[in-house]
Amino acid sequence: MKIGIVAPGGPIAPEVEEKLSALVAALPAAHRPEIWFHPQCVASSGHFAGDDATRAAAFLDVANDPEFGAVWFARGGYGSFRIVEAVLPALTDAARDKLYLGYSDVGALNAALYRAGIGRVAHGPMPSDINRDDGEAAVRRALAFLTDGDASARAPVAVPGAPTAAFNITILAHLIGTPALPDLSGHVLMLEEVSERMYRIDRALGQITSVPEIRRAAGIMLGRCAPIPGNDPEFGCTEEEVARYWCERAGIPYLGRADIGHDAANKVVPFGAW
């Protein structure tokens, strides 16, 4: 498989390509994909890995090229939502026959692709995770999923056989009311967060669970939300207590914890029923 890496949000550190290439080169030949970093991944335009037009063009370069079997998003940050409207109408049939993998800010593109029925979308580790503590394990997990569909890379699901989806809580809240939000009726929805105060997590979950299509979900599983900055005064509830509260109030089954998060232990969650 040939995997193309693009950065729809922020740029990657220069050493990411070197580290990932060395890791891939050491894999057994039968499980060694060909990886290609789009030069745009290290571009810089203020906060972003190139301006909106540059990032959109890079995504389309890989998504519309039939030589690539997968689009692997390089990192999160912010920027994916800015290019959704530009790239969706420009995708060709080649884009429909691909895997798309990433998480965090990339949830905006994951959502839009899934809603449009383009390709096979999954929430999971990205190349930039190689710089985390134990990051090589995260990258190996993603590669095993991309190249071999390794079931052990996937997060366990509380309702076997149900379609699934996963998002960062803040990203999903920001998608509400936009054309990118897919109908998540009947899905087991896995949610995670990072570096947000408890009152922000509470507010976002209240917004998310008010959406009719999400109230028809098969249930919500809560991933890791660490680190959670302190609150003054103390908020008085944990993230799980808040998730249970909003699920009960909305009539959505709370299905326990999910093995996802902004960390090296992050597992893969395919969108839909695979």
C-alpha cells in the first residue's frame, strides 16, 4: 500500500518524517507500506501548514491520486474545517476508494467525508504522535490498521456490531449546525478531550447531547480527557460524572469508557460499520 501524508491543520516538526521513515523501513517486508510526505506538511503560514489553498490542494493531490490507498493526516492543530467546503466538491472517484485516518482537529474532515459517503474514515493515531512518549507504539498501531486492517488496533465497542464514530468533544460541538455534521443515529459515539477545563467539557457535552440525531445514537462512550486544567473554584464533578449527567438528561445510553484519547494509547475507531 502507498500512504500519502498531508497536513490540513498545523505543520509537523521536521524530524517526524525522518523518524517515521526509519520505523517503516524496519518493518517486515510483508507489512511495510510505501509512505510519502507531501512537501506541504512542513509549510508555514502563520498558525497553518500553508494557507487554505495550499492545504486544500495538498489534500486533493493525494485523495484524487489512484496510486495512494490511504490518506493519513499528519497532525491536528487547527485548520481542517477551513478547507472542507473547498475540497469536497473537487474529490473524484479515486477519493472514494481510500482509507482516511486521523483525529483531533481532523475530525472536521472525517465528519464531512463520512457524511458524503467518501472512502472509509477512521479516528486514530497520526504521524506526529511519534514524538509523544511511547509514540512509536501509536504509529505502529495506525500502520497495522492501514495496511492490514489489524483488529487489535481498534478500540473495543460496547455494542458489538453497531456502527461507530469518534470525535474530540470540542470539534464535534463546533460541527453542530454545519453541513459537515453526519447523522449519528444508531451509532456508538466515542468522545475524547484534552486540556479543556471541566466547565468547558460540561458545556460542550450539553450542546452535543441536545442534537436530535445524536439523541438517536446507540450510546456514548467517554474516552480520556486528560490533562484537565484546574478550575477555581473546583467544578465538583469528574468528566465521567458530567458525561453520565448529560446522557441521562438526553435519554442517550451511557456505555462506559472508550480506549481513545490524545495520547500514545489512542486506539482506532472506524466510522460506520466495518
